[in-house]
Amino acid sequence: MTAEADAPLRLGVSACLLGEAVRFDGGHKRDFFLVKTLGRFVDWVPVCPELESGLGVPRESMRLVQMHREIRLVTAKTLHDHTDTVGRYTVRRLEEIAEQGLCGFVLKKDSPTCGLERVRVYKASGVPTRDGRGLFAAALVDRFPTLPVEEEGRLVDPRLRENFIECIFAYRDLAAPLLIPIICAIGLHRVSPMINRLLAVALCAVDLMRHFFREFDS
Ligand code: SF4
């Protein structure tokens, strides 16, 4: 067994998905698959950007709002703007995450902070579009463009689940962080969120080939 294979599979996760009572209403969104199945094989690093930013529990629920050209994170009723507070926390937390050697991240869907895709963005008309990305999630994929990232909602699909698991192993085994400076230098990951997924799949493919040739040689 190699040193790589001995390394722990450490994944970040939106803390509410592990059953931690960190949501705005003091509740949680415990996910059975993450806690009972995947949890047997990985070390979770729980993160709740809203709570850890100092917003407390309970707190007023928040939403993404389009203001001119910017998307802001504001409370749903009182319209208090928490974009800068959560943004400052996120910059700090991502630096810590860089030191923690994560192989992937599971995010809470639909959250204005953690949601990866199709998060509601409210326009001036009051009508939301479902084309947003949570504040923390956006910063996470920007900072770690090849890190496998998924939402718990997508992991109910066996094909997507299998793909995610292959990708986290590939990320660990390939020492993917070596590739990140190259990708960032090219700026490829900023072109489209889809590019991040394609890069992760490409890492998986390279890893599978590497394992194949290793078996072939032995
Ligand atoms: S979705 Fe994210 S910010 Fe909201 S409660 Fe869960 S971990 Fe905290």
C-alpha cells in the first residue's frame, strides 16, 4: 500500500448536513447518506459560514439579491446586508482549508451561502431567478478550481455519487494541488462552472489510467 493510499480522505461539508443545529431557525438538514454511509470512510471538516461569521443561531434567513451589477447576501425581511461579513470570514476560512488537505466538499443545495448551483437570486421586481451560487460556494470553487465539489441533493443519483467518489480519490492520489497554479494561471476555471466539473472528470480519467498502467506493469 502506498503513502497516498494511507492518506485520510478528508472532505469539507456544510455543517447542517451532518445534523449540527446551525441553521437560521436552529434546525439542521442531516443527510443520511453523508452521515451513515460516506461518513464511515471519510473525515468530515464541517463548515457553517453564516454561523462562523458571527451571525449566531437563530438568525434571520437570508437570500441573494441583485443590486445593480452586484449580487448581495441580505436578510429576507429587514434587508440587512451581510455580504462583507460573510465575505471576510470566507477569505480567512479558505486559507485554513488550504492547509487542511481536503479532497472534496459537499455543499447544502439552495442555500444563499452554500448552494453550488441554481440558487435563487431576487431581482428588483421581487421575482427570483434560479441562476445563482452561494457566496461561500462561489469563493470555494474559485479558490480551489479542481477540487471535487457536489451538493447533497445531486448525490442521491447513483451515477453522480459514483463519479464524485472516484473524483475525491483521484484528487487525493494525483496531488491535484500541483495542477491548480497552472489552471489558475491560464484562467480556465473562470470561463464557466462547467469547466470545474470537466477538470475534475479529467483528473479522474488520468487517475484511472495511472492505476491501469500500474496494474499492467505488476
Ligand atoms: S447551508 Fe451553509 S450557511 Fe446555511 S446552515 Fe448549512 S452550513 Fe450553515
